[in-house]
Amino acid sequence: MVGHELKVSWNFAVLFLNILNTNGSDNIDEDEEYIDIGVRLTDENRDQLIADLIAQEKHVISAGHIPGVDMYHFQVRRKRNRRSKRQVNQLIDELKEDERIASVTVGERLERQKRNFVSDNKLIDLYKKYKENEGQFKSPTDFDINVAPVWLAGYSGKGIAVCIVDDGLDHPHPDLADHYRPDLSYDLNDLDDPKHDPIPSSYDGQNSHGTQCAGTAAAKANNEVCGVGVAYNGDIAGIRVLDGPISTLLEARAIALFVENTDIKSASWGPADDGTKMEAPHGMTRAALEYGVTHGRQGKGTVYVWAAGNGGSKGDDCGADGYASHHNVISISSINHLGETPYFVEKCPSTLAVAYTGGQHEIFSNEERFPVGVIASDVDGKCTTTFAGTSSAAPMAAGAFALVLEANPELTYRDVMHIVAETARIPSLLEADDWLINGAGYHVSDKFGFGVLDVAQMVALAQNWTNVPPRYECYQEHTGGPLKIVIGGKLEVPIKVIQCEPITRVEHVVANISFDFPRRGDLKISVLSPSGTISEVLSCRPNDITSAGIQYFPFMTSHSWNENPIGEWILRIETCDPNAEYSDTGELQHFGLRIFGSYSPKANSKADQDKRYPRRAFVPTKREIEEIYNREFAARKSSNLMQKRDHQNLMKQKRAEAQTTTKTPDDKKSPISPIQKVIDSAKTVIKYIQEAIPTVRTIYDTIRDFFFSKKEPK
């Protein structure tokens, strides 16, 4: 048993790093660049060998198939000059004219940043710890993710594969080498490398982010090196994509690669967290995510975990980040040692849960200072004590989900989401005014999601979990034409959902919105559900001064979880500065509502379990929050967690019972062949003969005794 032998030295120290921009690369000269081209072949030519042949003819790199978008990836290196640009354009024209090719797509260049949080100069020498907290860092005892009972029960992530999509993976590291999966790893930044090794291009600290994420999720235990991963015995893989220029094609490949055998993918990056960007996944990336959740894990769906973002100090909002707020991912944010949100955290209703990683609550506060950040693996076989923010929260959650999947490998990606919603708990009473009870009885928060992850509760629930029903989608659209957005006013646009069959329980709601406004960051957008839940899908962003507006942007909320979709939904748009003087008004051009959910004849669980909760959303009092907090904290101590061996035996027994009682469709037996009928009849005759032999022998003995045993008369 691992138990206390585990090196749970998750000490924390200051993180004092700048966000790393991924515009540069060590792989090509500064005056060169890569052009990514996606080629879709005709039906009769759809084969990797044909793609390789075309690439050879055109003298370009054939980089493989792109799952989810049914394209083959070509890459060409060119000089940054007009002549080279003309040559590339000529190549693209030649590809379009090739009869073997149905379509050609040129990858669009993207700006992506790793989610290291940016420290202020005042934030020095902060010390915290979050995996197994015994109060040694001046924080309340047991403020942790409650993973120790799961380790003691025998779970370690064995057999579950976690892939870190980032800037590379230092897989020879002693913390990672024993469980490295090269078959699930790839290098997308250097396609010339025949080994496709995702090891970072340098050990100067600029490309350590992926290795730190990997150590947080799955670093080996008991090896006297660095810390210990949440799933310390799990498999670890890496996709290197952030160590150089990135395009829509590379991003889609990174998300969809090897999902058939990858259980979890963790991403701690996205559009810049500077409070000015508003970007959602492009078409190929959306297709890759959909491919992952439908084809991953043999149809059960790869679990995508995304860092919510660290732009809070810049006035950023994770609702403006279409990656962290995508309905197919689990968005994870972070809290500090007191259960508070750090100053850099972004808030939005798409965040599903939080994990303890550290951070000062207020950037200029005088609170006592401690080190911040988890001890994690670092490049060149070293360790770091400064890995913090939502970048470390996401892989921490990925490790937790690996333990959950080890306990029940039959869970779908949506089952994992539901288990999080059912078990996440209120972390503290310090920000009690941020909570809302939705119409199905779930406590939700823009800062905390459903609450802090509780690994023991998740695993206990997963052990006997019944898979959720299939997911459905319904769509409603406002058809009244464009509407004016008036400065200082409030625009409310209703959509009545009369039918949303067969959905009876909501999971995610996505508001697709297009608008023009003189200053985009001066708008606050909310979605009100029929049950009264208010989801602020976009808050005021003072640094977003663009007048570009947005087109069909997907704002997502999970705060209406398990509510009934039928009724009136309202889109509310308010201006942040009622006294602003703009030269023009704004205009709402489009509003559509996508509702994802499932059918269940049962009542919504939380509200059904606790009759005090009405079927309407409400803002709880501090006393009500305290009652919930105390009840959940007590449950933390009494998780009904079966030992791994006992649970495995129970699963084997259930599978055996299922096999012996399995019936064919419509409860009809399969037709029996004539030969089988003859064999069965012969077996029956033999059985009857065998059963009759004792009886025949008895009759024979009786007759023999009667006729031959009598004495003759004298």
C-alpha cells in the first residue's frame, strides 16, 4: 500500500514569470516560416499513400492525416519574401487543379499563449500547499482536493492515459520516464523529425510548461524526485505544438491525435489573457473536439480539460475565451489555501470546478504571505516550486479524472462532467455571496463553478455510477430582426422554448450572438433560464476597446445544469457605463440558443433529494451557504469508498451476471440451426437413457429374483 510512503511534498513557492508568447521557434530561421495546408482527397483517392505521393510530387512535407476534419496535412517552408510567397500561391493553385484533390485549405496563423500567471512585483515569497493539507501552511486543515483516501484505497491512475497538449514533454525525466507513452505522443512543431519526439527544443525554461503540467498530473511516487502526481501511476503522453508558430491545422491535429486510446487531454493555453481578445475555436478545431468526444476512448469520449485563464487582473473574462467555455471541455479554475479566488482568476459560468493551486486574493493586500505553486517536474530532469495558476489546476484535475476513470473505465466524458457537478463542494465561507442555487438545486458560482474538486467523493460515486442517457440538442432563434442597443439602457430579448424534445435535463446552454457596438468591452451579457437562473456569460471588460463587435460568438453556461428547458429564456444586454458618450448606438444582429441535455423521467436529483429547495433558482443567505458547506465538509470525511480490489471483484461479478442473463433483442432466442437441433435431440435422448438405466436395472433384478431364486417343491 502506498499510504504515507507517498512523497506528498506539494510545497508552494512564488511564480514570477511572464506569459510566454508562442510566436517564435527554435526550429526555423527568423526569415523563414511554415505554411500548413490541408488537402481533402476525392473518395476514390482517400488514402495516406496517395497523399504521400502527391506531397512527393510537389516537394512538400506529408505530415499525416488530420482526424475529425478528414484532411491530409501538407507543410511547406518558405522565405519571408514576395518571391517565395508567389511560389507558395502557385503551389496551392496546382494542388487545387489536381484531379485527385477535392479541396485545399490553407492553415490560418494563430496566437496562442501558455497560461502562466503574471505576478506583480509585490507578490514575493508566498508559500502554500494544496494536495494533502494538514494546516502546516497556516491554512485550515483539510483544505485540499481529498485525494489521499483514494490512494489508500489502491487507486493510482494505472492504465489511464493522460496527454498534455503543450510545448513539449521532457519524458526522460525520472518522474515521467517509467510511464511515458510514445505511441500517444507527437511533435507537431518539427515535422521533419522522423521520430516525432515531443521533447522540448531547449532546456532554458521557455519550454518547460508542458513538462510541469505532466508532473502535476502523473509524476511518479516514492522516487525522491520533485513532487508526486495526482495519478502517480498513470500513463503520460505529450503533443508538442506550442514550441513554434501554430495554425488552425496544427491546433486541430493536436486536439484530435490518438484520441482512440487517449483517456484525457489537458490544455493550459489559449487566446491571450489580456482582456482585449475574444476568440472561439475555428471550424477545424471545433470538428476536432467533436471527433474527440464521439470517437475517443472507443466511443466513450476523450475527456478534455482546459485551464479557465489567468487574466483576471487585466479585467479578462473566461466567457470571452471560446476554448475554456466550449461545451465539450471541462473548464477548471483555481483557488488559494484559504479557499478564495486569487486575483488573477477569470470568472464566468462555463467554469465547472476549481482546484487548490495558490495565489493571493487581492493583488495589493497586506495579508500574510506564503509561497505559491505546486512542486512539479521540470525540464532537464529538474524540479520547480513555482508552478501555479489555472495552468496547474487543469492537469491537477486531469490527474483526478484519471483516478475516476480507473475506478470505472466505462464512464463517458459526460459522465465525468456529471460526477463533478454532483460531488464538487463549497470550498470556504469567505466568498459566500457569490453562490446561486439553480432551479435543479445545484450550487453554482461564476468564480468556483460547482465548487472545489473532491477526488474521494468522485471516485466513490463513480464506482457504482450508471451511464447518463445520450446527449441531444435543440435550437431556438430570435426572428424579430436587428435590435438597437442603447447607451445606459437594458435590452431584453425573449426566446420561448415550447418544445425541446427529448431533453428534460439541461447540461450546457450556448447563446450564439452577433452584435456591433462602439466599444465592445462596455457590454455585459446575461442569459436567464425559465427556472430563474441568471448566467452572466460576459462581464464588463475595460481593456476591450475595439469597435469590431462579434459575429456568432458562442457564450456558454453550465449554471442551468439539470433544469427543465421548457419556458421563456431571456437574453439581457446592459451597457457598463451609462454616461458614456459614443457617436453611435449598438445593434444586436443575431441571437440563437443551443440547448444540450438528455432525457430522464426522474426528478432532478439535487432538488429531489432536498425538499427545501424549490424548483426556482434563488440566492441563498449566508446561513444557508454555511449549512451546505458544513454538510458537504462532513461528507468529505465519510466517503463510501470501496477498496480497489473489492470494487474490481464486484465489477467482475456484475459482468459475469450480465453475461449469463443477456437476452437477444425483443427477448427472442436466436434461431437454432438444423444440425444443432439434431445434436440437442441426441443429447436429450442420451440424458433420458442415462436416467432410465437405474430403473431398468432394478426391474431386471426383481424379475430375475422372482423366476430364478425360488426353491423347487419337494
